[in-house]
Amino acid sequence: MSQSEKDPTTELEALEAKLDALIAQYNQVKNENKSLKIKQDALVKEKARLLEKTTLAKARVEAMIARLKAMEHDS
């Protein structure tokens, strides 16, 4: 059977199968994208929290160093 003699029903079924596969792949990618956006949001929040924590720790260490230097100069 040549290309032009194929059964239209068979061609339609093949096209439907390809379309179903494409829709399934689209849904999978859409779900993965949603999951990645949720993870990204969580990571952005964690980064902000850690940055704040680091800033506070840095301020405390700098204050301790200043107190130690002051104690050193007083003695």
C-alpha cells in the first residue's frame, strides 16, 4: 500500500494516538513546572531567612569583637 492509499481510519487513529501522547506529555510538563515553581518559592523564602540569620550573626560577632577590643584597650 502506498502513502496515498493508506486507510483514512488508520491515519486518524495514528493521529489521535500521537495527540493523546502529546497531551499526556503536556500535562506531565505542566505538573512538573508547577512543582518546580513551588520548590523555587520555598527556596527563595529559605534564602531570605538564612540571609537575615547571617546578618544577625554577623552583627553579633562584630559587637563581640568591638567589646573585646574595648576590654583590651582598658586593661
